[in-house]
Amino acid sequence: MAHLSEYDIENQFQATVKKTDRLTPAETEEVREILLEVQQPEFQCQVDQSFGVIVNVSGEFGNTIHHRLYSVADLPDKSNGKTLITMLVKRCSYVDEFSGELYKGVGSNYLCDRQVGDRITITGPFDLPFRVPDDKNANLILIGMGTGIAPFRAFVKHIYHDVKDWKGKIRLFYGARSGLELLYLNDKDGDLTQYYDEATFEAFHALSPRPHWEAPIELDKVMEQRAAEIVEMLSQSATYVYVAGYEKIRDMLDKGFSNILGSKAKWESRKAELVAGDKWAEIIY
Ligand SMILES: Cc1cc2nc3c(=O)[nH]c(=O)nc-3n(C[C@H](O)[C@H](O)[C@H](O)COP(=O)(O)OP(=O)(O)OC[C@H]3O[C@@H](n4cnc5c(N)ncnc54)[C@H](O)[C@@H]3O)c2cc1C
């Protein structure tokens, strides 16, 4: 994945906030779904893309530009030259490694604080690495954590709405801290559950056993419960593995896949094949 500074931010567009809804309950981490309308017809955004959000920050060294990327979280809706795009954003904070102080993430807090009618500056769109394989018999193992569900929600919708006649297996593994934070797979926003009727689709979720104690989300364990099927899928050459989410997912997956395949070396070798064959794609932030 290219470094953030390598993205072209010359092309800028104005987007208006049409809706902003908190998807997670008050006592959990804030994740919002925001619907943006872009009036300029030149902004042509597809499912497998991200876009940037620019925040102008004034600090002690003058004005700076803060640019962050967000995945398209639904099929873009295009009519009358306008484009409606949906994004998911988690309100982030981070601990400064020198001072040890807790700071608010600039981009995500700016977005979470926007109100309906506000205008924001966006860039892009930029391609995500999640391609729909040409072969409709191909298998897809999609693994997301937290807001990493965003690109896969759009991707799965795209396959069943637009590509159609998908014959390969799609297995979505999704990790969230608690059942209330299972975006699009909970009772209230069960958007992805509508694909449970599709013969080829299955979704599995992993939670943290003790969400209030920061215990890790057991994504690796849930994958291990499906070990036989994963081994079978990984034994086929037309199997793609796509991963999205924040950085903790990397170690969890290495652990899970190593256990499933029997050793770290076996997983490293299979992963190298997936990477070499363009069958592994990830966005990790
Ligand atoms: C291709 C791509 C697609 C992305 N898509 C999304 C998306 O759909 N939704 C989204 O919320 N973010 C997404 N991100 C992350 C996003 O770009 C920002 O990094 C995030 O909003 C934090 O920005 P910030 O300016 O608030 O804080 P920063 O100062 O950039 O980061 C603060 C801290 O939060 C951590 N962090 C960043 N994003 C998350 C997250 N989502 N969950 C948990 N911890 C996180 C960072 O590692 C850092 O430690 C994506 C990143 C990339 C590269």
C-alpha cells in the first residue's frame, strides 16, 4: 500500500454531509456512518475505492493539511450527476510516544463532529486492492476488524447485486469488541445478514471475551473453529484472501492461520504463494 504522502491531493471536491448516525451504543467506542453528497460530476467513485478527507489544522508552526483515507462502505449512488457515498468512521485517539499524553485523532474527530449540512473537502477516489476475481468460481476469504468491515460490506453487496451468479464460496470473518459493535451484522443494522440466504455466503463473527478489560478479540479462535473449511479453501489455487482493519489484525491472523495449517512455516509459505499470485490483498492502518 502506498504511503499516505504519495497520494495525489491536487484533485479536491466539496462534499455535503447528508446524514450522520452513530452505529454503536453510547457506552462503547463511537463509530459513525456518514452519508456524503458530492455535486461535481467529475468525482466518479466505485465500490472498490477509498477517498481522502482533508482537514486544515492551524498550529504553532502555521497551517498544515491533515489528510486521511476512508473506504467506500456501500454501493455509491449516482443520479443527476451527483454521487452519494457512505463511509464508516471510528473516533480515534492515540498516545504520544514522547509525552505519553492522550490526543484526539484529527481526521476522525473532525468527521465524527460534522453535522448534517456541513461541507467537507475530499480527495481521490483512490483504488483499494480488493478486486473481484474474473473467475466466478473463485473462493473469497474476507477478514475484517472494526471499521475494516466497510470495504467488505460494499464488496459483498457489489458481488451479489452487480456481478451476480457468483458460484465460489465467500466467507466473511469479522471481529468486534462486543455484540453491540458488530457493524452491519447486529439485530439493528443487519445489512449483511440479508446475504445469509445466498448459497455461497457465510459470515462469522468474533468478539472479545471481556470487552471492558481490553481482552483481545478472538478472531483467530473463530477462524480455527472453521479450520477444516479454511484448509480446504486454501488448498485450491482459486482462493483469494482479503484483509482490512487496524494493525492488531496482522498478528492475530498470522497466529490463526499458522494454527490452522499446522505451523508458522506452512502459513508463511502459503501466504507467499497468495501474495505472488495476487490473491492476497490487505489494507491495514
Ligand atoms: C486505505 C485506508 C482505508 C481506511 N478506511 C477507514 C475507514 O473506512 N474507516 C475508518 O475509521 N478509518 C479508516 N482508515 C484509517 C483512517 O485513514 C485514519 O487513519 C483514522 O480515521 C484515524 O485518523 P486520525 O487523523 O483521527 O488519527 P491518527 O492520528 O491518524 O491516528 C490515531 C490512532 O488511531 C489508530 N487508528 C486509525 N484508524 C483506526 C481505526 N479505524 N480503528 C482503530 N484504530 C485506528 C491509528 O493507528 C493511530 O494509532 C483507513 C486507512 C487507510 C490507509
